[in-house]
Amino acid sequence: MSTENDLNLPPLNQADLSFDQGEMSVARSGPVPVKTAEDLEQVFDVPVTVSAVLGSSKVAVGDLLQIVPGAVIELDRRVGEAIDIFVNERLVARGEVVVVEDRLGVTMTEIIKADR
């Protein structure tokens, strides 16, 4: 049975610790630089496709060709359920539809963490 006195660990203070994606690690070489939006300036002009998916439905081609303005298509989601938000066809968040100054918008309610 070991005790604290049996371990030869260097003393750590709060300044020695940095947090990276929820995991604790010891900083090895001085202070950790603070990252800002300016660090991402190189990617500001990269185009991305953002999609907010309200729901989906399977429709036969024959039925699809008969859809007219004002037609109602049943989706696989109910009113009030979260919508999916995709960036470049990758699910990144869930949200809800909002109306702001007579325009439809989406507010994010949940960020989806990337799987590694």
C-alpha cells in the first residue's frame, strides 16, 4: 500500500496546467499561447456549404413530378423537434427554426462533437 510520500512527483501549480479538448496536460515549455479569431485569418475565405435540414421524406419519382406549389410533403420529424445543421455534408449541430424581423433563421441549440 503506497501513500503520497512514496511517490516522487514534482509539485504542480495551476500555471503549469493547460486544457486541450477537455483533457488535462502538463505544459512543458512555458505559458500556453492564447488563440484568437485572427489566428484563423488564413481560412476566412474558404467557401463552405451550410445546410439546415428540417426533415426528410422518401417520394417516388412519379409523385415528385406531380408536386405543385402549395403541396404538403410529410417529413420524418414533428413540429418542435430539432433540425440538423450540416457544414460540407457533415453534421455539426442541431437547432431550431426562429423568426427574426420577418425572416426565417436557425439558432443552434446543440454542437455535435467530432468523432475521431
